[in-house]
Amino acid sequence: MRIGKNGDVLVSAPLGLPKEEVEEFINENQKWIEEARQRRYEREKRRADFYNQLPLRTHQQADEALQRLRALVGPMVQRYARLMGVKPTLVYYRATISRWGMCNVKDKTICISAYVLLLPEWCVEHVVVHELCHLLEPSHSARFHALMDRYFPRWREARAETRRICQMEDENDE
């Protein structure tokens, strides 16, 4: 049993288990459901509060964010691309909350979330190196992790710090 992002109770049960037994199980666990819903709500609120720190509602706010992104990310991309011997065809920015960055290995484009502006510079650097490494290794394989170790040895620490900052997960998650 788990709680969805919208608070729905999601129950997985073996095929053929009578509906009455599933309902009984749900009824017996009402306290857990309410506590889990509250934890989910609090986690989603923290997440929303984090992302709402970067105002992007007006054209002026979006333009200012884009200027800051270019000034921050551009030099990082240039430095690491040269060091790694890769050349992205395009680096662009979007206000994505599901990912910090994305790499399209086919056309060698990289997208960085505008919300990296809410992270410390060294965590942004981790995102940049991560996406550039995908130009050398598309998957998250052992080779990819070896590349990360080579070009940004503190990547695990940066990933943990990013997760801590945006509070996208509870201590009990993972």
C-alpha cells in the first residue's frame, strides 16, 4: 500500500484476493494512511516551496533568470567540454522540475533546468558534468560513473546535497 502524489491510496494485491480482504486491510490501516498522507502533503509542500523561490511568472523574471543561467552555466560547459573532449551542439534552458538536466545524445543537445539557480554553484557544476558525461556514455553504467569520478569526483556528495536542499525526499525514502 502506498500514497500517490494526489493523496490517493494505491493498493497492490495478488490476483484473486477477495475485494473484502483488500478493503479490510485498508480499514485496518487507516491510521497509517492518514499519517502517510500527511507526510506526502508535507513533502509536496516543501518541494513546491523550494521551486517557488525562483519567480518565473513574468517575461522580465524569465529573462533575468536566463541571463543568470547563461552567466553561470555557460563557462562551466565550455570548461568541462574542453576538458572532456566533447562538444554539445546546443545548450538550452527550461523550467523543468522533474530533472535538473537532460542530454539528447543523438543530436548532442543539453537542457539545464532553470531551477539550478536555486542550488549552490558546485551542485550546478555536478549537473553540467553529468549531462556532458552522457555525450561520452549515454547510460548510467559503470563507465558513466567512472567518467563522473574522473571529471567531478565529488558528484555523489553534490547529488546528496542537491537532494537535501530541495527536500524532495524524506529521510526514510530510497
